[in-house]
Amino acid sequence: MTIFKFALRRGLFSPVAIILNGVIPAALIVMMRLNDDGDYRQGIFLIAMAVMFGGFFMAKGVQNDRMEGVLLRILCGPVTTRTYLWQNLLGAAVPMVGLTALISAIGHVVLNWETTFTLGIFLTYTFLAMSSVGLSFVWSSLFKSKEASSGAFGAVMTLISALSGFMIPLHLMPDFLFYTGALFPAHWASRAMQIMLDYGEFSQMFWLSMLAMFLFTVAFILFGAKRRLI
Amino acid sequence: MWDLTTPKLVYIISMVLGFGLLSVRWIWFSVEITGFFLMLFMICMTLLRWRFPQLKWSAMVDGVLCALFYPWALLVVMFAGMYYRLYYMAVLVLIFQNIYIAAAALLAGLCGAFLGLWEKERERGLNQRDSEVERYYELESLQSDLLAATVKIEQMTVVSERARISREIHDNAGHEIVAAYISLQTAREIFDDPECIKSALPLYDAALERLDKGVNKIREAVHNLAPVTMLGVGSLREICERFPKPVDFKVFGDTSKVPVHVWGVLEACLQESLTNVTRHASFAKSIKVNIDTTPNIARLCVENDGVLTSGSPGVGPDGSARPGSGLRNLRHRAAAIGGSLAIDFGEKFRVICVVPIGGIKCGY
């Protein structure tokens, strides 16, 4: 579990991950608390966006290892690619689950969220974070150059954020953009959050959204684990 | 990079295209959510089969689910099934008895058969190539073994030749000289007594006669030992003199320490280089051959000013050297005795062969 320990340490102490997973959600919760009208709809979506980016950066170590040649040195030892990948996956997933649990708990205490709502938000954030970690794996296997990776990352993330309903409510989107957005996991997170905000209960659509995010995560991880890393 | 000539790539492209079309259908026609989830599930299953090829039977599960809930995706499934040689996909046609499913199965079957034939043909070609490469490496290893054996034989020949020379001198000239020496010693003692000087003269004459015989026998032995063909520097000089163009041949250093087998390699190298000059650089005006020997190495440099241009035989498109089979073989021969062969494309064309001498271990 050495790789897991290093991945965990690297993820937890990465400045970008700390800002995205700690500072921004905390600041947003405080801002939601200070908001007089009690409408924290936008805040929930913004936290989801931070979690999505945070999950991505949490598993970005694989890409850095690959680009800096660390991976080559690691795989020279008695470590298989599979071991390396699943320990990194675990190293990114465990803190993300802990973090989403913490955010939900803070929301429950500070913003007086109902238990069902808290649980729904926790599940949504967790599945979204997992799919982001998976996407990060895909990213690591696709790009070898840092410049190309950064360029494509900006474009894809802007596209996902715009289509997912984090910025524009889903019901205001034209059908074409709505269905295009469904091809990304963030759309389903957005749907699930919308259901929790509107109805506050676990409807069939909520579970379907979870299933969609789970399937996206599986697909991303399978793709990321198949491609040759070195 | 992708190998653009594999059936696997065609399969991947077709699957991506299939899922792309299903996605477009989802976006454009706002199909029911079941279709979307089935598509997502199929993508996962396809990736799973890609990751674990032993799960190819799972294409059947996709097929049944699609036939039940989303017949549009059947083409993709059928194609996957046919790629993995799941001919029992045809069962689907019998179960569902639908014209569209039948058409999809037929199309996928044709594509699958085509891919199968292509893959078989490709595999056969690859196997053939592998066996040829294997044979080539076997031959190469055999060649290097033979070269190493040649070096050993050369060394053994030298040792046995020395033994023969010593035997020749010992058996023939040696006896005569020893006998002459004993006669002269006896004569010397007789010379001390003035009364017996006359009796010493026959002994003295006999010693002279024996010495004469010994000298003659040494001369005969040397005559018998002298090689018919030239060896060493003489041989290289002769090759240069026989060459139709004037060759500036120079020797530096003490060449007496260069072993016979090294001369063999240098000779072959010179021959090949001069042949190449005739074949590829007939317009060369100046040809120089230098042999430098130090206590550790012997270096042969064959230089000519008929440098080839890019695209000529033996020159790559970027102007770099592309040695032919002759120089390649020489490289192997030089490597077999611990040396190296380099080709220099500068202002002049140079072939440089450096071979270790003086107790350096030979071989690869």
C-alpha cells in the first residue's frame, strides 16, 4: 500500500486540491449561511463544480508521474500497472468521499439541511467526485504533453460546466444542449441536485442519475486502465 | 502509434462510429431514457471486453438486452459479436424473428466474416515474418559463432605452426649443429697439444661439414615454411597495387605485432571498400588507404573523394549512411574479434575499421 499512502499524501497536500476541496466549499457554505433569503440553490451547484474539479486534480498525480518519468521508475520495481492504478484510484477516492461527507455534514449542521437532503447531496457529490477521478484517469492515459493536456483541459471543462447545468439551469436549456449535456456525468449530478432541491426525496430519477454517474465512472476507469501509461 | 492495417482498429472505429451514431440519435431525437442507459451500459461492456478479452461471451448479454429494449443498438452489438466470433448471435434472429434484426445480423455477419479472413491472413503474414526474422537471427548467431571459431582456429594454427617450426629445427638442423659443436669442442682440446694438431684436422673438417649441412637444412626449412601468398601489409599493398586506380597506401607504426586473423579482417575490409569505390564512386579522383598500428589497436582507413549524394545507393534520404550487406557483414566480422567498423559521410567518404590487438579478448 506504499503507492496508496503516497497518492493519499500527494492528493491531500496538493495546494489546488486543498483550495478546491476545502477552501471553496467552506467559503460557499459560509456565504450560504450569510444569505438572508435562505436560497442556497446556486451554492450547492457551485460546490458541485468545486468537487468536480477537486476530484480531477486529486487524481492528477498519475499524469504528473507519467510526464515526469516517475511512473517509469515505479514500474521498474515489482509493481504492476494495475496495482499502481487501483492504489492511486483509492488514494484519490478515499479523501474525496471523506470530503463530500464533511461538506454534507457541515451543511446539515450549519444550514439545517434535512437528513434525506443531506444524504442525497452526499451521494450526488460522491458519485460526481468518483466520475471526476475516473475522468482524470482517462486524461492521464490520453495526454503525454503538459501543454496539450492543459489546453484540452480548459476547453473540455468549460464545455462540461456549461452543458451540465451548473451555470445555466437545466430546464432553461434547449433540447439539443440538454441531451448533449447528458453525455457527461456532471449533467446527471445536476439533475440529482435539482430533484433534491425541488422535492427533497429519493425519486426514481434520482437513482437513475446515480446509476448514470456510476456507469460513467466505470467506463472512465476501464478506459483509463486499458490504455498504456508508459 | 496506431497500426493502421489491423482489423482491430477497424473494429474500434466501427464501435466508436456506432456509439457516436447512437449518441447523435439520443441528442437529435430525444429518445427515451432507457436507450441512453442501454447505450451507456454497452459502452461499459465494450470497454470491459476491451480490457478483459476473455469476457467476449458477454456480447451476447448486450445483444439480448438491446433486442428487448433498444433494437437500434443491435448493429453495434452484432458487430462486436461477429468480431469476437460469437456465431451463436444468430440465435437472436431466431428468437426475435424480426426483419431488422435479421438484416443487422446479416450485415454484421458479413463484416465479421471479412474481418475474420483479414485477421487470419494478417496473422499468417505476421507468423511468416516472425519465422523469417527468427531464421535471420539464427543465421546471424551462427555467423558470429563461425567467426569466433575462425579466430580460435587461427590462434591454434599459429601455435601448431610454431610447434612444427621448432620440431623441424630440432629434428633436422638441430642435430647437425649440436654434432658440429661437440666436434669443435673436441678439436679445440686437441689443438692444445702441438703433437696431435694433425689428428684434429679431420674433426674440424667434419664439424664444418656438419655446420654446412645444418645451414642447408635451416635454409630448406625456411624455404618450405615461406607462404606462397603474401600476408599482412604485403597482402594489403598488393590489393592496392592491383586496383585499377592509383591508391595512396601508407603504413604507420609497427605492424609485426598484428595477429594473422586481424589481417584477414582488414584485408576483407579493404577489398570491400575498394569494390564499393568502383561500384558507387567511380568518379573518385583520390583514394587513400592508411594503416595505423599502436600497441593496442590496428586501424584501417579507406578514404575517397567521390562522396555520394542523397538518394544514391548506400545513402539515405537524409544523407546518412545506409550500409549494404557487404559492409554489414564486415561490421559483424570486426565485432566478432572485438573491433568496430564506422562509415563517415563528411567531405570525403571514409570507411574506418578499428580492431584491438595485443591480448584484448575477442568476440561479441
